[in-house]
Amino acid sequence: MASQEEKQAQPFTDIFDEDEAERSILLSKPTCLIVFGKPGSGKKTLASKLAQRWNCIFIEASEVIQTNIQQRTGYGLKCQKLLCQGQSIPEELVTKMILQMLDESPEVAHYGYVLTGFPSLSEEYMTVPQQIEKIMNLKLKPDFLINIKCPDYELCQRISGQRQNPDSGEIYQRSQWDPKVTDKCKKEKDQDEEEDEEEDEEQDVEEEEGEEEETGEGPHKKLESFHQLVQRPEDFLENAEKRIGIYKDIMLPPLEGLLAYQDCRYLIEVDGSQQPDNVLEVTSDKNYTCNSCYFNKQDELFRSLSSYKLIAPRYRWRRSRWGQVCPVALKEGDIVMGNPEFAVSFLGKMYVLSSQEALKKFVQNPRPYLLPPMPVSPCKVFVFGPPFSGRTTICNVIAHNYKGKV
């Protein structure tokens, strides 16, 4: 009886440590995925949809080239110069840009990545086994491997049926532009409607009226807009068969060796004959949100932020330990008060940045600015003295003992 009374007398203890949970998230590795598949199987489409759904960085050769050119990096300027001269970008330059983005990008370090198109079939710079070895030795190794499987004949028929709009660059499948296929689909649809008429006449009348309103002159206009479509050389049947054959000879053996040793819990094989939207259904379980908030009155900042874009009813954003101090400036050794125009929410707490540049750095990767021992007030020490008095030695010792920077 006494022991039971003592147990009842003990106060309730919350075993959840909020700071520890936040630190665990900041130190955790972001989710990284890589998508494999035969040429034309829809790797790029699936990878871009996954990156959009999971809020990861989409990494693919053409996207990386475009990003470097837009940001005017060293590699980007080289690519732009080659393209202006009418030359193709060498495989070595493309590979270096991809590996640099995977290893050095702050966005990738925080959000993770979805990689596709690497390893590539071209072995001008590195062989396929060497490219696979590079992938498995990355700082952020892929957590999930997704392999799109599709029969050769079906894939070749799909590729050979593709047409491109030369103006917009959009790709259309045969079911979208071929009158024979569209008429066949329409007849099947009409047959289904006739069967529905026998089951329920009143319901069918309503459906027919709705379809007449929706279609109207639609099919004729659609065909008129598709007369300008062209077939790309790589979509010819013989070229598609050749590319798939090269893939099976060069890429498939080392790739099968990689997949054979992969943990089956993290290997996803999907049916490439389906539409990209139906290939893989994923739901985002990210446990944080970042929303930029804009306000004008500094004194009402926290009151306004706490009720802006609530995660759930009656759930308000909370004040962080940084208060109104900019985390980026504090990490760089300066105490700068944040500007209400550059406020952001992260892990349920509010942070106020001091400038657009600081906001960009924080959104790209907030981890280095929030991990312990931050927030720590900066301490700046100036050491001076006559020549050869040991100033450099003292500076190095102080910096070493207090983890400072000379």
C-alpha cells in the first residue's frame, strides 16, 4: 500500500525533451534517393515528381547545367561559352558539376536530393563501375534506390510513338496525338456509356449532356494543334532499340551487382508501363515547415508571427532562443537584430533574419546556424604588441582554447 501511495504521489514527468528532439533533427541525415531505369522509361519525370513531393533537390544533367549557367558559376560560364560556339558540353564537365552539387551544395546538405541520369551511358570520362563507386562514396549516400522496370518491346513502342512540339519542346505520347488511337479510345468510351444507359437511363442522360458541353469542338481543335509535331531522331524505333541494347550491355551488369547487395527494405522496383503519376505514390511526412512572413511593425512582430499560417488550430508559432537576433549574423560573429520583413518559421519556432541574403542562407540550410553551441554571444579579442612579442602565438592559443577564428 505504501509503495502504491508513493507512486501516486510522484508528479507527472514529461519524458519528451524538446531541445534534444530539435538537435536530433538538425543532426539527422536528409533523405536522399536515386532513380535508375532504361532510356525512355520515365526516370526524369518520376524523379522530378518525387523531388517536388518530398521538397528535395532535383539533380539531373540538364537541370544542373541550367542551374550553373543561371548562377554564372565557373562551370556555368564554361558551358555557356561552349554552347555559344556551337559545341557540346563534354561528359567530364557534366560529371564534375553533378558531383560538386551533391557534395558542396548547402541546399542538398539540408533538403537531400533525388538523383537520376547518373551513372550515364557515356564512358568518355568515367566507366559505369567508376560512376557507381562515386555514388556510393558520396558524403550523403542514397538512402533509397528506385529501379523502373519495363519490357523492351513495350518501351521501344512507347519511345517510337513520341512526338515533340518544336516551339514549346513538350513531348506528347501516341495516345495524345494519333487519330487512330484517340478514335479507338473514344469508341471504347462510347461503348461503356451505352452499357451504362441500359443500367440507368436517367443518369446516362445527365452524363451525355455533360460530355457534350465538355467536348464540343475539342477533338478537332486538338488534332489541328498536333499537326506541327515532329519526331526526334532519338525516338526512331531503330535508335531506341540501339540505346536500350547499349544500356543492357554497359549499364545493366554493374547496376544489377549494386542492387543485389542493397537492403531490400530500401530498394523499390516499380512498373514502368504505368503512368508516372501512378508509378509511385508517396506522402510527405516532413515534420517542419518554412514559411516567409512579412510585417511592418517591429513591436508587434512576435504577436503577428505566432498566429501566421498556423500548422493546426490553436497551435501558435513559438519564440526561439534567438529572440529577434539574426541567427546567421550571430553565427558569423555579429549581433544584428532581425528585420520583420525577413521572418521564417522552422520546427515550430520563429526566427527573424537581418537581410535577404541571410534569409537565403538560412532557408538553404539552417542547420549550421542552429546547432549547439549556438546561440552563443560572440566574443571578439584584439591582441596587439611590439614586433616579435608573440602576438600570433597568443592569438592561436586563444583561438584553440575557445574555438575561435584568427
